[in-house]
Amino acid sequence: MGVYRVRNKVTGKALIGNSVNLPAILNRHRSELQMAGHRNRALQKDWTDFGADAFEFEELDRLNPSEEPGYDPSNDLKELERLWLERLAPIQLY
């Protein structure tokens, strides 16, 4: 689990997010873009205009889960994402 980025290497715009399953979410974004069905219309348009080679999918940071029973990583993931947005600022987001 952690924070990821889908980045347009041509424009520098990026989609930043967090997930409990990084490989799965990156695969989902890639698949939706390839099938022209991504929910983010601006990202989909750039994918169509620039092509797949103009994008990179990356894990920015990983969060090690707590050993505590009933641990919910939601708040920790949101905070980690916020820190990355702050670190990458100013960045154009999708």
C-alpha cells in the first residue's frame, strides 16, 4: 500500500493517488486508459492524444501496515499522499 503517480512525460501533468494495493490500482488505471474508459476525462484525452509511451506509472512511496489488530490505513494513506503533493508542488494535476 502507498502512494502512486500516473505522469504525462510530455506535459508534466500527473494523477496522484493512494491505494492499499499499488500494483492493482496502477493496472486498473492503465487498463481503463487502454480501453478508452478512464473516469478522468482530461487524463484520457491526453492518453489518446499523446499515446501510451508518453506516460509512466510509478509507486512513489510505500506504507508498512501496522501490526495492531483492526488497523485502518485510510488516514495514514491520505497523509502520505498529502505529503507527496506538498513535496511535488507546484505540479499540474489531472
